Amino acid sequence: MGTKLFVGNLSRATTEEDLSALFSRAGTVDSVEVITVQDPSTPKHFAFVDMSSPHEAEKAIRLLNGSDLQGRALKVNIARPREKRPAGGGWYTDQVTPRNRRKGSSRPKSA
């Protein structure tokens, strides 16, 4: 079973082919996925690299974490599972609290 690695601090010019060639020094690369987040306030460019074994993943971390790629120091570590996040995120809450309690309703009082 393979191991997924997180690769951070990438240059926007970095391609999947660049990463595949680099990580193949540590072993067999099953797949590479480069992610670009188009948020103007915090642009992000990172990747996930699947190595064919946990041993090869550890070797890639030892070899490549902190190494230079296109003028940037790579951050390489084992990818964590995605955190579950609540849906929504606006000001509205479905929870009844003493502040927004109204008889027979769980919605906040309107101003």
C-alpha cells in the first residue's frame, strides 16, 4: 500500500513532471497532483505525491524536506487526512443560545 506525501512551499512554475522526476530519486512515484488555490489574499501552490511504499515515502522525506526546487525550500511530510469542517460559515447559527432564543424558533432574532 502506498503512502501519500504533502509537498508545500512550491513555486507556481512547478509542474507534476518536475515533482515526479524529483521524487523518483527516492523510489517509485505512483501519482502526483499539484494544487493551486486562487485566493488573492493567500495564494497557495502545493502538491500530493503518492509513493509506492511507506519506506520510500520516509526516504523521500529524508532526502527532499528542506531541499531547493526552483528557488524554494520544499516542505515534505506525510499527508494528514482531511479535517471534517462544518458546512456554511456565515453569521447564522442553527444553535439555540440564550442570546438568540425565541419561543418556538431556533433562528436568531432579527434586528
